[in-house]
Amino acid sequence: MRKIMLFALVCALLLPSACKNKDTIAPAPIDYKQEMREFVEEISQYAKAAKPGFFIIPQNGAELVSSTGEEGGPPDMNYLKAIDGNGQEDLFYGYNKDNQATPSKERTYLQSFLKLSHSNGNTILVTDYCVSHDKMDDSYAKNHAQGYVSFAADHRELDHIPTYPTPIFGENDQNIRTLSEVKNFLYLINPEQFASKAAFIQALRATNYDLLIMDLFFQNQLAFTAEEIAQLKQKANGGSRLLISYMSIGEAENYRYYWSSSWDSQKPSWLERENPDWPGNYKVKYWDQAWKKIIYGTEGSYLKKILDAGFDGVYLDIIDAFEYFE
């Protein structure tokens, strides 16, 4: 009896973790930044194996280029080699409010990561949200001075082609084959103002942007065909350009082809709450294999559809979903 009591006392005072039943041990905490890095790396491996030279550009979540996720941290080379650029919103305008300069503290923080990526050979695509012409000019000038390619969006909805500046910043008639050759870009993923797919295509063909970021689908329903994508790769002045498809990997969207009506009443385990700022968008446990299968790796996956349509790359959104879980 004394031996049993002594053993119990040792367990209670000296070795509490060792004496617990192994079934009660808590699982290791999830490293949400690393899970997103690995997700992007897997997407890159799949896409580049299917189409060598395919461009992988994550938007926001620039902290992932640092292995610590902190300013001054060493570069995460596996991640940096998997991507070809970084997209960043609100670097100089729009962080707190559209048409308002981003505070220097936030700008300096973001640039610490963007400079790390840029110094490792990646192209930086900046979308600033500003309306007044003087601020649009300032945005282009400041981004150009940093070696970044930028787009001054006068609608956060990204639903039209800006009429200013004319001609567009850095306009040229060169053939664009790599991201490093890009001097300007148009970010237009919401085509609801266009009456038809044909009208949308006609409007884009009349532009001279070096790179177009658009959605695979017209108004979330009709996918663009490979023939239509090929038409859009020609600038109005005769030069060729790159086409990049938008794809959200940190949220599920209930207007996408993959959405099941059954999820409205019974969510799958990987589906989280709705984003209050963007109705119809739901946070996801992006490390879950069921969600990953929707995004890449199967014949019906989102990325396979983008590859089959003939896009030159993919613009990955909601990379910063790790912030929600952290």
C-alpha cells in the first residue's frame, strides 16, 4: 500500500505529464503560418509540374517570406523559391481608408517583407486604393522608385478599367513573357458592370496593360475558354501580355462551382464562419486535405481548371488567413 501511495505522490508532484494517460495528451499546436507556406508550396509544385514557368503570386500575408514571420527574420528559402512574386494591397494608399495615405508604421512593416522577397528575385505587384489623380500619380511614382509594379485602383471593388492615367503608367508595345518584364498591370476580378462576356473581352483587348489579373469565371458562372484567354493575351498595340487568374485559398466562396448547397445547413468540418466584411465568403481550415483537394491535385480542382484555360499564373488570395486562426 505504501508503494502505491508513494507512486501516486511522485506522479502528482514530480512527473505529472509522464503519469497521465496518453489519450489525454493535448495535440501539438498548429503553426498556422507554416501550414499556409506549405499549402502555397504544394500548389506551386503541382502547377509547375503541369505547366513549367507557371507563375505563383500570393497576395498579402507577406510575413511568410520570413522563416520567423517577423521583421528581420531570415528568408524562408523553400517558400521564396516556390513563388514568383508577391501581391500587396494598400502599401502606399488605402490601409485605413481609400484615398488616404498608409501610415508610415504600417508601410515600413510591409516593406520589410516585400524588400526581402524582392531581393530574392521576386516581382512585387502593389495595388493601392486611391481616387484623386495626384494620389494616383504619387502611388505610381513611389512604387516605381522601389522597383515595384503597381496599379492605382480607384474602385476597391476592382470592377472596371480606370480612365486615368492616359496613357497608362509604363505603357509599352513589348512582348511580355516573364514577370520581370512587366511594367504595369490591371486588376479586374469583378466584371458585373459589363453586359456580357463578349463586352468584357472586347474592353480588355482594347487595353495595353502588360499583365491582367482576372477571374476564371465571368460573373461567377461562365468560365473563360482557352480560346478566349488566348485572345486576351494580345495588347491593343500588338505586344503580348500575361494573364493571371485570381483564386482564393484562405476562404471558400458560396458562389463558386464547388459550393454544395448542403453546406448551408451542415458545414463540413473544415468550413469556418462567414466573413462579416464579405458576405458569402467563409474562412476555411486551409491545412485540411478535403479543402486542398478542392483547390488542386484533381481533375475537378480549381487550379486544374485555371491551367486548362491557359492562364500564365495564379494570384492566390487570403494568404493572410493565418491571422484569423492565430
